[in-house]
Amino acid sequence: MEPQDKPLVWLHGQIRTPPFSAEARIEAGYLLRCLQKGEHLTMPHSRRMPSIGARCYELRVTDRGKIWRIVHRMDDDAIVILEVFQKQTQRTPRQIVAVCKQRLKEYDSDG
């Protein structure tokens, strides 16, 4: 990691094989690395998630018919990973949104 790269802060979830295929794990790692280096990702790789909070996004990884999401927030000093889940409907489940909001609340209050 370069000195100017943002660290990843994992509040929940992991990216490993299985359940991700090796190819999807590499893609997710590549996308996270791009974020660490300060790149701004857009569709089809990333989408804003204002329902969770300011500066919140989801990374989008398709893996052999499965759709994975990595929900994160872009802070000035880190990339905060809130959740990794397999998406099975068009909308992000309300439970995922609520859990991510709660994790951010707890993370922000610990600072």
C-alpha cells in the first residue's frame, strides 16, 4: 500500500473463495484497490447509495449468475466497508440498509 492510499476499514463482511469465485474475488479486490488509490468509479462498477448515507456507495460484482454488492462509505481517511452480500432482488433489502446505517452510527460514535 502506498503512503497516500486510503486503508480499508472492515466493519462487516469479507471477500473470499467460496462463496465468491476466484475471478470475482480478484475483480472485487481490483475495484477496492482503485478506490484506495483515489479513483472515482461509476456505473457499471459503482452506484451511490444515498438511502444509507452521504458518501455511501455499492460496488457491483457479477459472478457466474450471482450478483454481489460491497456497500462502503468514502471517508477522507479511509474506505469503510459496511456489508458484503449477494443481491437477489432489484432493490437493496431494507434490512441491509438498516444494518449499514446502524454500523455507521456505531463507527462514527466510537471516533
